[in-house]
Amino acid sequence: MAKLTLPSFPFEKIGALTRVHRIAICAGTFLLLGGLFFYLIYMPKAGKINELKKDYDDLEVKVTTAKAAAKDFDKHQRRYKEARARFRLALQLLPDKKEIPSLLDSISRSGRRSGLEFLLFKPENEVSKDFYAEIPVKIQVRGGYHNLAMFFDQVARLSRIVNISNIKIKGIKGSKKAGTCLEASCVATTFRFVEDAPKGK
């Protein structure tokens, strides 16, 4: 079997070269190895590093945007809860349809307890609004000033919203009944919650 012989490195030839030639060979070898390292190892890694840096910057922008959105979300959620609380409170102040007769009866009782004589108590047609309806009631009463003031005060203290408007008061001349010196007319408007509010408003 033939022996495999490796070529021998010509150290004696290199030794015979001048110092300038040896430096040139070393510099060329270094540049060759450096070039191979730069093109085969550094360049691909540098491209990957730049790509990862760009991805990092994009993610950082997304994180900053997400944090800002999270702050806005908390703010909007807080506003939503406050709006819901106000809406629930409004619903408590607005009776539903079943409660309207008892509410009107409460207004009438308030007048009688105040010592007023009712001449007119006439509920008018409902006026539909957004999520509620107005129910105006024409009222005409007779009595003294203090009785009238007491009636308005009692209506204001009712648990439901009742607005008194268009108040007209006139004196009664020659009234023989004690304490009956005024005749007043007004419109007491109460409100009810409309469950099926008109859509699209």
C-alpha cells in the first residue's frame, strides 16, 4: 500500500525572502482572512442585527402606542361607569308607565294636604322625547298664599321629578271662605322612562 505524502511547507524558501516580502505576505494573509471574516461572517450577522434592531424599534413604537391606548381605555372605562351610574340615577327619578297613576295621585294628595281646593286636574297627552316622555298635567287650585307655597314645596320633595311651570296667580275678590283669597293655575310636568326609545336618534 502506497504511503500518502503531504506536501511540505517551504519554510526554507520563506526564510530566504527579504523582510519586506515576508511583511507583504503576512499583510496579504491577514487581509485575506479579514476579508473572508468580513464577507462570510460579519456581513450576514450585521444584516441580521440591523433587521432585529428595526424589529425592536417597531415593537417599541407598538408598546408605546399600546400604553397610551391603555391609558385612554382606563379613562373611557371610567367615563362609561360614571355615565352608567348617572343613567341608573336618572332611571330612579323617572317612573315607568305603571307608576304614573300613583305619581299623579301623590301630586293631587299634596294639594289636598296643603289645604287647596282643586278646580282642575287634567293630565294631557304625552310628549315623546329621546328615552323619556313628558306628561303635562293642567292644574287649577284655589286657596291661600301659604297653602299654595306648601303645595309647591311638597311637590318639589316628591321622589320623582315633577316640574311646575306656567304659574298664574290671581286674587279672588269678595271670597267668603276663610283662607281662600287666591286662584292659581299651572302645569305640573312629570316624566316617564320609555323602554323602547325611538332608534336612530
